[in-house]
Amino acid sequence: MASGDTLCAVDCRLAFFPASNYPGQGTRNTHPTLLFDDTTSETCYFRLVMPRNYAGGNLIVQVHFSAVSATSGTGGWLIAFERIGDGSQDIDADGFAADQTITAVTVPGTAGNVKICNVTVTAGTATDNIAAGELFRLKVARDVTNDTAVGDLELLGVEIKEA
């Protein structure tokens, strides 16, 4: 596998949700979206398998989003990994590594235009030591403490690449 190649890509329709504080579901011109509030920290999860060609390096998580109405301000995200490998996680409880901050970026000047932002996550503790072939969860939340865009941000999907 070459550095920068996509390991996993997920559409927002594959998300599942906690019992409370989860994003609403929406569409924009038939594009499915998840609607993350600007004042309440809302969370969704994606369950994936790390591809067998993952070499164990750092990961780049890219979030594809747009703003419902904002044309100024910034949008930021928090992500975290949870390894569900063979005997490594009791699924009766959460076991996420620490949140990684996708630094807030300026939203496009036109509402509905897509912005792609990312964070590099260091292999090891920050990725919860996920190995090739293992099941894992990715937690995604809007960073309402550090972003400034007013109104919902629309999550379209997430891509994970090996750095």
C-alpha cells in the first residue's frame, strides 16, 4: 500500500447513534447528511474493519462537511478510535482512545459547498492500537467548543487514509 492510499471511506448513512445527543438526519438536493448542532455536542459512530493492507502507520482522518446556512465562521470536529479486535474490547462498555481534534477551518463562503478537513492520528495509543483485519469504531462529534459557524454543519462522509 502506498502512503496516502484510502483504507476506509464511509457515507453518513452508515452511522449509528448513542441514546442522546446525536445528529439529525437530513438531505440536501438528495445528498444524505447528518446535521450537527452548533451549541450541543452531538456524536455518531461508524463501525468498520481495518483493511488487511494496513501497515500499522499513522492515520489521516478526513471529514467531508458543509454548512446548512453559515457562510462565515469555522467548523471543527473531534474523532476517536475504539479497537474491537480479538479479545481487546468488552462491547458492554466504551473503550475509545482520547479525542483527536480536527482544527476548526473556515467554512466555504457559500452554504452547501463542501469542505474537507483532516487530522493525522499517531499510530499506537491514539488509534487504540488497531491492527489490520480488526473491527473498530470511529466516533465523530462536532467541536462546538472551538468552532464558530452558526447553525448546523452537515456531515457527508469520512475517509481514513494511512499517512
